[in-house]
Amino acid sequence: MPAAIAVRLRHAAWEQPVAPLDEPPGALLVGDLPLCRWQERAAAAAGLAVVDVEAGLPLPTGARLAFTADAVFSASAAARLLAARDPFVQAAIAPGTPLSRAVARMRGPDALRVPLWAGALQGRLAAVDARPAAALDTATPQVIADEQGARAERVPPYGPAPHVVEVPAVQRLCGEVTHWLEALELSLAALATRRLELGLGEGKDRLGAKVDVHPTAYVSGSILEDGVRLEPHASVIDSFVGKGVLVADHSVIVGSVIGEGCRTLVDTSLRRVVAQPGSTLSNLGLSDVIVGRDVFLTTAVSFYGPAPGHDVMVEGRDTGRALLGGAIGARAVLGARALLAAGLALPPGIIVVSKPDEAAAKLDDAGLARAHMQLGDRARDF
């Protein structure tokens, strides 16, 4: 067993699927990798090998770092913790920063500690339960600075007091994925972290093997994995595009994370969208949305915002966002003219055609009668 070990604590409570994405946190895209591989890369960069240990079991000799299966952290965050002088420390996020606002959307302003520990771990975490309260009480919080601030983008509704969406741009990234909104915001933050690590500012790109960029297409500040194809007049800006993705004619992708095997249809426009692998995406202006695996999304699907001057609410909690789409569950099919409330999470496998109250899965006798009236009587009308 390696001399220097990072322990990934496994527990059923940390591996429950994140609704409505229908996958555990470790399988969700965080920047350019699924979370489990992101953790392994960050640990390796800090000189540690990841070993999985079921929660409640003793930690192996040589364990220097421990984290839960739903924890997000960067290599520089791990290195900062490992360099701490205290014998037992836990990562914490600086309050009042863009990153703290992002991770506290669904759990309140006090949720600034991240389940990532370093130092004298033996005996401290040997009996970790679903939520290690004892460890939280005894570990010294080590603040991970949000030193890079955020990329602020102006969004509707426009007016004398402009509304902005903040995407944290931080090298010492920390967080925890337990909710779809956290998956969206931390994935976008991780994309910014990865671009900082690779030095992709000022329009620089990182292209994989056999990437086909049409002469009229445009790429800036982005990571394009092996086999990506950009058709005529497509644009990819400050984004990650996974293996084998097809970006169709005149599509525009900005500040987004697009998973392996996805494809867009012609004239698609995506901004701050996180799409899990295997999805088909087509829209005229989708923003701030997380899309589950194997979704089919056609054109004119829209999340409409709150009343002017109000923030989007999610599950009764104010997100502090004037602009937010929602979450589209894995394997969902959304047809044209599906109008959805901001902050809505559509369940996995749902089929929505036309308007939400006419979802195919929910048609009652009255809905079928309306459909019959629209189609007419074949014996009489054809």
C-alpha cells in the first residue's frame, strides 16, 4: 500500500443519487471529469493515492487526507490543508465570498465547512457515521481562500441596478454535492478552476486528439476532448466539451460543461449549462440549467424567471439569483414549447410535450379528448 494515502470515505448516505439526475455524486461531471476521478486527480497532484474505505472502518496506515465521496476539492486546496500546522484540520470556505454564496444556496450561510480533513487522522475518523459530527467539532477549520474572486456576468432583467450571475473562479476549490443546484454551481466553479490550472485565459485552448474544427467555427478559452467535432459557424467559448461531442451548425456554447457523447442540434445556444453524458441538446437560449444523462431536449424549451425584482426560489429557499433555469432529470424528453418555472426540477424519465400540463405521462381523459379534437376524426376529415 502506498506510503502517502488519501482516504475516500464511502457511506450509503454519501452515495445516494442526486435528484433528479439519478446518479450518485461521484458520477456527476465536475468541470472536466466525473467527481470520483476529479478527486483522484486532485489527490495525485498533491502526492497522494486514493484508497476507498467504508465509513466506520479503521483508516489505513499512512492516511494523510480524508474526504467523503461527495466532496469537491482541487489539488491546491488539498495541498493547503496538508501544509497546515494544526494536528487535525478541516477545509472551510471563506465567508462572504462568491464561493461561499454558491455552496450555501440550499444549506444556509453556516454550511462553510467541507468534509475534507488532513493531519492526524488515525483515531479521529475511525468511527465516522453518516454525518461526522464529532469530527466537525474537534477539527480546526482551515480557511481555503477564495482568492480569485468570480466571473460576473450581467443577466436579465436589465435595469439601473444590474443583475449578475457569479461563477466562482478559485484555485483552492472546495464544496460538497448533495443537491442539483450544488452540482450545477460547483461544476461551473470547477470548470473555472481547471481553466486556471491549465492557463486557458486570453483565448488559449486545450484540444484533444482528432478534434475537427470547421474553418468557420470559433473556439476560445476551452477544453475540447478527443473526437469533438465543430460544424460550420459553431462557437465554443470558456467551456469544456467531452469526448465525441458534436456541436452542430451555428451552435453557441458559453461557460458550459458538456459531457461525453452529447450533441447539439442546429442553432442551439447554451450558457452556463452542465449536461451529463449522452444528451441531445437543442435550444434558442438555455442558461443556468443542469441536464441529466441521456436527455433529449428540443427547441423552444424555456424556464421563465421570477417577477422583476425577485430572486428565483428553489424548494422554498431564496437562491439569491435573479436568473436560474432548473434541473432536467435523467432520460427526460422535452418537446417544443415546454414552458417551465425557474428553479423547477423535472423528474427522471418524464416526457413533456407542448405545455407542462399536457405531459404525456399525465394525460387524463380530458387531455385525451383535447388531443382528439386537435387531430380530428379520420373517418370524417380525411
